Amino acid sequence: MEKLRVPALSYAMETLHVLNHGGLLLASTDKGGHYNVMTIGWGLLGTLWRLPFFLVAVRPSRYTHGLIEATGVFTVNVPAKGMEDITDFCGSVSGRDVDKFKEKGLTALLGKNVKAPIIAECPINYECQVLYKANIQREGLHEKIVEAIYPKGSYHTLYFGEILTAWADPDAKERIPL
Amino acid sequence: MEKLRVPALSYAMETLHVLNHGGLLLASTDKGGHYNVMTIGWGLLGTLWRLPFFLVAVRPSRYTHGLIEATGVFTVNVPAKGMEDITDFCGSVSGRDVDKFKEKGLTALLGKNVKAPIIAECPINYECQVLYKANIQREGLHEKIVEAIYPKGSYHTLYFGEILTAWADPDAKERIPL
């Protein structure tokens, strides 16, 4: 079944729901076309600078961090019902050690506008180009977040990715775990 | 009609739609309880640090900027069909010159968890507390955004507001201009 190009924010509710219930798959690539994917439970979606954006937060220690730094692109993919073992797996092992696409039999489709892959098995996909990035700065943080999330520092980098293209399978709404 | 407390992200689609079609109303207060409201067309919605967030961007030159700096809170309010003249007005005059609540007959309700007011006439409302703030830094920006938005500098401050409470009127979906 062919994926359809959809308005960037038309599946926002479904996407934020799955973000909070199991997580989304953040895919990236190095310059040689070697792909990686990690599970994310955090992200913001909306409009900034008159453009649709997906903000993701990645710690510098993550393998994905180096890939986004090298290429300036990523994709976000919303897994379907039944893919829970894949989101669990992709959130627990590093792409430094394992080829997660291969290990889990995920199909990488070439993005239309970015070199990072979109994941065929995921019914909703966002192709993003980083237009702004910034490391979290200690001085702007409320103590509550410092204590809960950053007791040892290791602040996330925020990547503001313009959504260049959004895709959905025709049956995306039925396949999302709502 | 009584406003109902709703899950923080349950009206994400409606909120982002109106953000892109006319704008939302960002309300704030000074320490003395003097309110202001401005129209915003930019914002991001989602989850960060395990909490629901509304990110808004405010230029330091805005009256609202000083209020959020002073109190650390704001609300975002989704206007109903028929409030277009109010969003136009609140986007074109400064709270330094005009009491926009009074001028437009808006009803300020006291927030449950923040001192900033929510707007009774708006069918969806978010009460937010700033847990992170940062000024946009030139070095992290793509040239495309510098040229389009910041030819003269005056970078926005990003306010990451935890959504402490979200409210919706029972007929919110029918009153939103979808």
C-alpha cells in the first residue's frame, strides 16, 4: 500500500498520543548511508518561524547525536499496534553495537527530502531538517527539572527539525494504538 | 457552562490548527495582577522531561516578555469562531498602550494553578509554568531562518511551559474554527 503525503500537522493528536504510550522511532543516518533508530518518549510538534516543526531532544552520549550532528536531518516514525517489542528494543540497545534495522527486520525507505530513512512499517512518518539546535543550558532550567532529570548534568541537545514532508498510510488511524 | 479539566494534550490537533489559522491568545500577568494578552501564530506542543509542555516564543521587545520574566507563568487560549477581530486586535496593539481585556470585553478567569488569567470566551485553555527558558542563539540557526526572520537580530526567547492544567468547554470542538 502506497504512503500518502499529508499536511505536516494533520496527525498531531495520534503522534503525541503514541509518543506518550510506548514511544516513537527517531531514525538517522551517517554520511555513508548507515542508518540508526532509537526510541523517544519526548518531542514537541507545532509551528515556528512560519514552518511546521518537530523538536526532539538527544543526549550527546547517544549514537544518534553524532549522526544528526553530521547530517543535520532525521525522521520521526509512529509505530503501529504490535510493534511494541521493536520500540522496547530500540530504546534499550545502542546503534554502536547493533544494526537495529537489520536485527528487527525494519524496512528503510529513502526519504523524499532528507537522506535519513523513513520506516516502512510505521504508518506515519516525518522527514525533518534541523533549522535550529541548542544545548540545554543549566541557568535557564527550573530546579525541579535539574533534580528530576539532570542530577549528573549531561544536558540534552534540542534539535528543531522543519517537517519537510509528512507521510501516512491510508489505514494509519486504524493501525495506531489509540 | 462550566469548563472541564481535560488531559493536557487531548485537544492538540484543534489547538495546532487554530494556531495556524488566525492564532492563539497568550495571556500573562504582572506581579500586581495587571493582565495582558497577545496573539501568537507560533508554538509547539508535546511532552518533554516526562511532562506535557507548551513552548512559546516571545521577542524581548514585547510587553508580554517582561510579564513572563517577572512571574514565570502564562496561559494559552484557543479562540472560538467569531473572535477573529479579537485575535487581529491583540496582535496589532501593545499592552503598554491599551488594556486589551477591557477594550475587547474579555473575561479573565483566575487560573487554578497559575496567576496568569485564562480567557473565559476561549473554549480551550492551557495554564503553564515556565520550567525552561533560553534565548535563541545565532550560532545554532540555519541561514534560511536568519535571513527570513532575524535580518536585524532581536532573537526570540523560548519559554517552555509545563501545562499544569488544561481546560475545555463541553462544546469546544463545535466552537473551534476547523
